[in-house]
Amino acid sequence: MQQESFPILARYDNIWHPEELKSHLKVFPLGQFVVAEEDGEVVGSASTLILTLIPEYAEHTWKGITSDGMFTDHNPNGDSLYGADISTHPKFRHEGIGSMLYGARKELVLRLGLRRMISGGRLFNFQDYADKMSASEYADKVINGELHDPVLSFELDNGFRFIKILPNYLDDIRSQNYASFEWLNPQFRYSS
Ligand SMILES: CC(C)(COP(=O)(O)OP(=O)(O)OC[C@H]1O[C@@H](n2cnc3c(N)ncnc32)[C@H](O)[C@@H]1OP(=O)(O)O)[C@@H](O)C(=O)NCCC(=O)NCCS
């Protein structure tokens, strides 16, 4: 499923392998989600860990934040649920599976009393506009509805707020640039 969901990243081996998935399940089983058909076929998945970013919108890379994909820096005392990846198999897209996965992540944020969910997502179609505008301009146009992007629009529809561009997040010729997003827990109260 990873290979078919991320065909270009798969060419550079930037997808999950069994040893990484086993490590995610070992360090933070509650944070790993799959959507499966009745026969067990996995059609969607999302991997998460908990951390605290200092400062709260610190520049980071995918490799650094995920401990090279292993989640070994997962910190149960952190304040943010970090979305390391989310994907729906191409044959099953636009059926609400991705939003269902986000729903499950939001429930986890509420259940664990975390302050927010944060992640880095691809500017999926930016490559088609890169000769005409910067990544920030592209993001602005998606935010104000002039352009539609399968990943950025999906994140915004799921209640995320665009934070900033992360240019060196991950080598990915498909999107070239990534955007960071956050979703704030509406029930979170700071203790005095
Ligand atoms: C981003 C991604 C996970 C979305 O998954 P998905 O299962 O298609 O998500 P949803 O079905 O919940 O939403 C997708 C769109 O379908 C629409 N949709 C949902 N249910 C629908 C239905 N029953 N009928 C028609 N449209 C529907 C949603 O409104 C949404 O529209 P939008 O593009 O305007 O936001 C998927 O496109 C993907 O795997 N992309 C490749 C991997 C990737 O880049 N992941 C993100 C970075 S890690």
C-alpha cells in the first residue's frame, strides 16, 4: 500500500518498511491507524508520534522528527501529536477514508489531552506551478480557493491551519516543498 500510495517517494525508498512499522507499533501502538476492508486488505493508514516542538513552529525535517523513520524519540509527555504520514490507496480515494483517519487522530488528541496535532504535508501539485510562483504564493492561492491541491486542500478541509513552508523537509521531486499545519485541541486548557 505504501508503494502504491507514494510511487515517487518509493523510488527513493522514502516509504515505511516492516522494521519501521514494527518500531512504531512498539513505541506508540495507540498512535498507529489503518483502515481495512472486511477481508483484511489495508486501504488507508496513518502513523503518529508525540513530541514537543521548541520553539513551537521549529524548522524540522521528516528524518529528524521521525528519528529516521523509527519514532524512537516518541515522548509520551510531549504536547503535540505529530502526523508522520497519511495515505489512502489510490483506488479508494475520495470516499472519506483520509478524513476518517484524521477523525481517529483528533479523538486521540482529545483522549490524551494533548494541545494540538501538527504535521508536514506535501504541496502535491506545486511542481505544475513552480515556474510561475513561489511555494508560499502557491499555498496562499490554495488557501484562498483559487487553486485546489489534493493534499493541502484536504488538510484545510479537515480543520488544519497552514503554518509555513518547510523547504528541506524531505527529498520529493513530486511536491518539491512541504507545508506545516496544525490543528488545535478545542478542549485544551492551559494549567496555571
Ligand atoms: C491526502 C489523502 C490521504 C486523502 O485521502 P482520501 O481518502 O482521498 O481523503 P477523503 O476522501 O477524506 O478526502 C479527499 C477529498 O474527497 C472528498 N470526498 C470525501 N468523501 C467523498 C465522497 N463520498 N464523494 C465525493 N468526494 C468525497 C473530500 O471532500 C475531499 O475533497 P478535497 O480534495 O476538496 O479536500 C490521499 O489523497 C493520499 O493518500 N494522497 C497521497 C499520499 C500523500 O501525499 N499523503 C499526504 C502527505 S503524507
